[in-house]
Amino acid sequence: MTDTTTTDAAATSTAPTAAGPGWRQSLGQRLQQALAFGTLIALVAFFSVASPNFFTISNLSSILLATAVIGILAVGTTFVIITGGIDLSIGTGMTLCSVVTGLLLTNMGMPLVVGVLGGIAFGALLGFVNGFNVTVLGLPPFIATLAMMMMAQGLALVLSGVRPIYLSGVPGFQQIALGQLVPRIPNAVLILFGLALLLGIILTKTVLGRMTYAIGSNAEATRLSGINTRRWLLGVYALAGACTGLAGVVMASRLSSAQPQLGMGYELQAIAAVIIGGTSLMGGRGSILGTLIGALIMSVLINGLRIMAVQSEWQTVVTGIVVLVAVFADNLRKRRAEGGGPV
């Protein structure tokens, strides 16, 4: 029997059957998405009433633009969290990738395409290293990616000389994020939705997606069924890293510079978006659509509080409360599922 046949058969055997818990999990996921979408609509309605400056075309465009970077990071790390892992390095990794992109385009004088692809490829390399540390060295994902977070932060400062790398002189670079192929919609938003569509298809229609769910549901059973879980986890972390690199390119394009001191905190917002969107920290459940809704909730919440002149310190407090509620709801769903009740 070929490796492909074994993989497909194992993937089918480890996935929930339609007559078993699978339909309940699918129903629970759709209910979570509906709840998240309802929360998003409620937030938009509340802030629209609270401030006349909220529901305007320019502000809504700003919300979408702000969602782009967080959303790109979030849809990539959704794969990692579904496997039961975590990636704390996506924020500083994004910064390091933007610095690498800046150096390729300015110091080395590379063409625009080479610089952009170089930044994305470097992100994939960071993700691969994370995957190697988790799967081969056996480090817990929290520790492995925490170490990468600190290393990426330091490397960004070292490579840039602790100075911004200005990219306004690179022809066409700013258009990557701020250009408008569709009127009033920045290209960064189109990149986010295009990426979300692509990754949604990968997660639901490909072997990589099936392996992602299978590993998150029961990694040991998946391994014992003959699947090389190390190989698939390496792919998952590399994919998340490529999204980190793309976020770095979009961020640098949006700011027209690579800012080596940015990045800290972005990973928390991205992970919060994933959790709010219904992806379980315990692994085995999640969706790209839910993550996208979660990213929009985070952006609307932060934007609305800012427009209402709420101090930044209290914005952070509110965001923390939202994440706490989302994690509590995830744990509550898990306990109900284990008890045989409704998910």
C-alpha cells in the first residue's frame, strides 16, 4: 500500500464520522460562528449609536485596514491552534520578516517581487524552525515559540541597527497594502480575504486540513494509525510562518518602512481573534471563517473604544476580558462535550 493511500485511509479513520460526534461538532462550530457574527453586528450597532463618527465609509475602511495584518496572522495560526499547539512568535516574527524585506529591497537592491517573496519565505523558515523544535526536539509549543519570539525580536533590532528601514523610495511597494484595485478597499484587505479563502479551502478540502484536525483531535491515535505526524506538523508550522512573513510585508507596505521595535502584542491579538472565532485551544476544532469574524470583532472593538476616547490602558483591559470570556466559553463547551451534553 502506498504512503498516499495509507495517509488518506488514516485521515478518514481518524476523522469523526457523520453518524458519530462529527455532526455535533459541526453544529457546535456553526453555532459558535453565528454567535461570533451576532456579536460583531451588536458591536457595530452599539458603536454606531454611541458615536456618529463610527459608521462612516472612511472609518469602516480604517477598520478593515487595521484588520488586515491581525487577520493574516490569525488565519495562519488557526492551523497551529487546531493541532493543539500555539505560536507566540508571530508578532516579532512579522517584524523580523518586514526587516528582512526592507534589507532585500534597500541595502541589497533586489527587485520588488524578490523582496516580497524573500520576506514570505523567511517567515516560512521561522515557522519550519518552530515546527522542528516542537516535533523533532520535543519542546512544548509554548516554550519553543516563546524562545523564537525573543530571538526574532533581538534579530530584528540587530539586523536593522535599531533604526527604521524606510521603503517609500521603492517603486510600487506602498501599493501592496494601500493601493486600491477595488475602489475604497485597500489592497491589504483584498490580500486578507484572498488568503482566508485559500486557507479555508486547504483546511476543509485537502489532506493537510484533514491531518490538522486529526492531530488536534488525537495526535497519538493519528500517529499509531501510520501517519507521519511530524511531517504534517512541520507543514502546519511552516504554513503559519509563511502567513507571518506575508503579514510582515503588508505591515511594512502600510507604514512605508520596516519598524524593528513593533510586533510585541500582535501575537496576543491574533490568538484572541482565533479563540473568539471558535477555535479550541485544546485542538481539533476551528475554522477560517470563524477566525476572520474574530479578527473583525477585535478591530471593531478597539476602533470603537478609541473613537469613544477610552484610554488605551482600558482598551487593553477590555480586550483581556473578551479573551477571558472566549476561553471560558471554550472550556465550557469542552466540558459539555465530554459529558455527552450539547456542544
